[in-house]
Amino acid sequence: MANVIVIGAQWGDEGKGKITDLLSRSADVVVRSQGGVNAGHTVVVSGQTFKLHLIPSGILYPDTQCIIGSGTVIDPEVLIEEMEQLKALDVTTDNLHISQTAHVTMPYHRSIDMASEERRGDYKIGTTGRGIGPTYADKSERTGIRVLDLMDSKRLHEKLTWTINYKNVILEKLYNLPPLDEKEVIEEYLKYADYLRPYVIDSSLEIYQAVQKKKNILFEGAQGTLLDLDHGTYPYVTSSNPIAGGACVGSGIGPTIIDRVIGVAKAYTTRVGEGPFPTELSGDVGEQLGNRGAEFGTTTGRKRRCGWFDAVIGRYAVRINGLDCLAITKLDVLDELAEIKVCTAYEINGETCNHFPSNASDFADCQPVYQTLPGWQQDTTHCQSLEELPPQALNYLKFLAELMEVPIAIVSLGPGRNQTIIVEDPIHGPKRALLGADGVPVSA
């Protein structure tokens, strides 16, 4: 039995959906603990592409229980649409459960999100405009609507009557937008409630009972470490905590039940939206990475900014999350390059910095210090073991393991399930040798 957290070790979009899907085959329960429809996980199975936003990636395994935890914020319209799309592809949602204490994204959240971002002008954050930030803001302000409120018609009327009147003042007076019709909103959300009612549970209790039964539980992260509200590149962050500690809070479980934390990182680095990005590439190589890696956001379709692998933020992710091992994704995207650079440190005002600076202005001034490695210029998408990789590709992985100071458990070489080298299954397999920095396997 193992309870494992899967965390993004960069700015999100690392390929967590595929890794979660792979590990879900060994999991009894998969839990989504934070974020909302601003997250996007893409999974490719037998040539079929599944784009998931709220539903855990484990849904593709019919015997795996999937739980949307209390730390998520749920847009019921999008959730229902996602469920219907899965059903149309013959994927059952009977094993899906929704936390009764998760907060609900409302129409005024989306309107305020988009209007606020537009009002920021040059200081925009790069939000998806899906209402995530305002939903979390209402949660903190204790004026939010939760799933359990949807299930009670009288309570929903009482709460929304006051809330919509209050939000209409903001929409009209601050943003010059038309007011929402209270009756229409309530009727719309009561219909959502009727659809979702069979799926609503006490998620914390359900997870705890799974722990008592010694089931394998996989906690699926959304976004990435550098987007964490408290520990990311603030203010260019998301509105929740995508780090390992956030998985415990958003699921309603204690940290002592967690056995391992696996970090997912691309073999290079990408970022969506605004904010500093020391290793960003603006020339042909950046375009090549973006094209080969199909670097467009699952949720918004926005083009991702691409750059070389940044080991400084990698080491930071190891520290913040307590990572036990790594999954390196999209190694194949580097296949055509004659040489590959890796950022090993930063230079700030003429001084070398080996650690991620917490000061945003310092981070914006960071200049990457690179080490150049030879490329392999061979197709790796067919490789099924470490031994089949070109020597330069294997050396690149060993170098990353050395810089990140944790071993590598999984290497992804394409979007398909079979395009993966699993050195060790962090859930099902015993804690045995992984790919170490010096090429000699090390104990996990």
C-alpha cells in the first residue's frame, strides 16, 4: 500500500495528467485537491485524446474511485459538460465523487475575473478568466457558495439573494457591466444541483475510510510549484496551493498518511501567462521546442513560453515539496537538438545565486548560468528502457538527477501511455533502485 502525491515541479503543464493516468492503474483512489477549470490535463490512450479540467485523470480506469476534493473550486457547468463528453466516449463517471464542501464558481466570479484582469492593463497577471481567483477570494471572505449549498434549495435562495445583489453593485459601479438576474442564476444552478446530486459525498471521510482499508491513494496536483499562492512567483501565481502540503489540506487528510511525493518536470521549461522566466528562449530554438512539444494550453489554448531546463527552480521544488523522485516528461522534444543547455545557477548583480530568490524583483533580474551538454539527434519515442536510450540522452537524465538531487523514477517520451520508461512505479512497486545521478542506481 502506498499513498502518493503527484506535483508539478515547474510552472504547470509538465505532463501531470499522463503521469497520473499511468500511476492510476495501481491506485484504488485518485483525488484532485485544488485548483479549478483553470487546470488542464491531457491524456492520450490508444490514439484517443482526453482533455480533463476538473475530473481526476484516473477516471479512465473504470475500477478507480475518483474524488474531487474540498480544496477545488467547481464550475458545475464545465464539470457537467466534461462528464457528458466522457460518457459520449464510453467512459463511465459512475466512480466519480464530489466533495460537498468544495466551493462553486458562479457567473459573477467569471465576470469579475475578466473585468479585473482587463483593468490591470500593464500589470495583468495572465489569468485564464475562468473565475478561479474570485471564487477563492469569496471562500476566504466567507461569502462563498459550496456544493452543499447547491443541494439545499432554500439555503441557496437565501445565500444568493444577498450575494448577487452585492456582486451586482460591483459589476455595475466598478466595472460598468450589466447586473445578473438573481432568478435566472438560481434556476440555472438548481438544475446543475439535480444533475450532480448523486455524486456528492463527504470526501474527507471517504478518503479516510480508504486509508483505513489500506487502499492505494493517488493525490493529483494541478498547476505547479512556481504557481503556488504562498511559495510561487507572486503575484504571477494561481489562487491555491499546488504544492504537496496543499494536497493534504485540499483533501482533508493528515500529512502522516503520505508515503511518497513525486515531482513532474519537463526536460525543458515552459510557462503560460505573465511573469519572469529566466531561461526563456525567444529565437528559433524556443519556437522549435514549442512546435515539437505542442505547447498550447489545454484550458485556454494559449501559446506556452519555452526555455531551457531550470535546475534552480527544480531544486526549489524538491525543497518545498519534499520530493522523493522525479518524472521527466517530453524528453523526445529535445531529440533534434545538437546541443542542450541547462541552467545550473543564476547571476544577480554580478553574484552567483544557487537558490530561488523569494524577492520578485530579484527573480526578474536573474540571468541564467548555463552548462551545455551534447544532444543525441536520434528518435527516442520508441525506447522502452533506459538501456535503449542514446548515451547522450541517458547522460542528460543523469545530469538532471544530479542537479535536482533526487532520483528519476519515470521518463516520458511522447503522449501515449506506451511511450514511457517506468524505472519504478512509485505506488505499486517496492522502494527499490532508481536512476541516480552518477549512473549507478540509488535507493529511493
